[in-house]
Amino acid sequence: MKKMTILTLTIMMTGLLAGSALAVPRLQTYIVDSEFYGNFQHVEEDVWVTTARNFDLKVVGYWASADIDDSKLTNSFDVLKSPMAYDQMDTYLVISVPTGQSGTVWINGVEINSFYNYGDPGLAGSAPSWYTKTLLPSLKNYNFYHAGSLDNDDVNAWHYDHGIIHEPGWGDEMLFDFVVSGFDWTHVDAVGRDSFGKLHKAPHSHDSSYFATPEPGTLSLLGLGLLGIAPLLRKKKSN
């Protein structure tokens, strides 16, 4: 009986962990042509990273998978599973930078050079009224950029999952042009509130950062003139 109880609990825990691992975050950020790191310079974990000061960033709202529904297949065409009820999400990019540094971040040409401590009244000018419920106090300085609205009426949201880009699901993406000057690093997160009043935040495993200095290994490759084959080396190592 005791063995059966332990086995049952083990199966239940395995199922819960598998379900958690397969869950796709509602909000994500992804830097186009960036690289995913489990640990970058012992500063960031599970993050998309670029060292190019001018980069394109996507903010993603992902509601549901768009797998083929076998019960609705016909001889002439496939029918995608119907999405859940229509929803949209008012979305903000959260830009964080090191304290004690001065610099500028341009987003689609809009200049941002004022950054504030968590809870500083200065944030009120750019932040939604509910932002304190989505962020934790931090040593970083923040500012917000109103990204706009994402919705779920089309299969247009890709899942940028720990270095793997999966097939698109129901949702949407928005693309932003970033330029960073003066900061050692810049972290880009996303927060949003859906049409039902629920708050969402991109988890630490699905956000993005710019670093002015590449990893030491990348610097060595630069010195040897081998940077162009770095992705191939990493790919071979992972296989």
C-alpha cells in the first residue's frame, strides 16, 4: 500500500511538472537574431542576449496553441482549433538599466533618457497605474514604453522557448527598433493587462537583454577572427 501511494504521488508530481514545463507564457520578449543563454556573465539567467547596440525586439502575446484538430480535418483542407474567447492586452515594455549610469534608449525613434527607482513618482508619467503589482523592488532603474494592444484573433504569435522557436499559436507580435547608448546593459521586460483585468508579466525565462560587452569566449573568437563560425561551434557542442 505504501509503495502504491509513493508511486501515485510520483506520477502526479511528474504530471504537474510536465504541465508546468509545457505552459507557454502569455507575454514574452525576444531580440531578433539574438542568442539564448542559461547564464550570461553570471549576471543574467535564461535570457535572449544581443551585444549589438541597435537591435529589433519583439513583444509577444501568446494565448493558445494552433495545433491541427484531427476531428475537423477534411479531404480538401485542415481546420485550426478554434481559439478561446476574443481577448486583447494593453501592453507596456519595461526598460531597466544600471543605477549610477547615464545613457539613452531609443525605441522606434522615441528618446528615453530618464530612468527612475522602483516606486519613484517620476515613473507615473510613463507607467500604467497598476505597474507596482507586476514588478518587484529592485536596484535597477526603470522606465516604461507603451507598446500598444495585442490580441488573439490570429495565428501570429511564436513561442521563443529557451533557445527554441516553436510553431506560431493564437496571438500577436509587435516589432520595435531599439538603439542603446551609454549603458553597460539594458534589460527589456513586458507587462500587460487583458480585457478581463488580469495582469501578465513576461517571466524571467522569456525576456531579453542588451550587453555592451560580449562574453569572454566571444571576445577570444573575435581576436582569432572566428566570430563568424561561433554559432556553428555552439550548435555542434549542443548536439
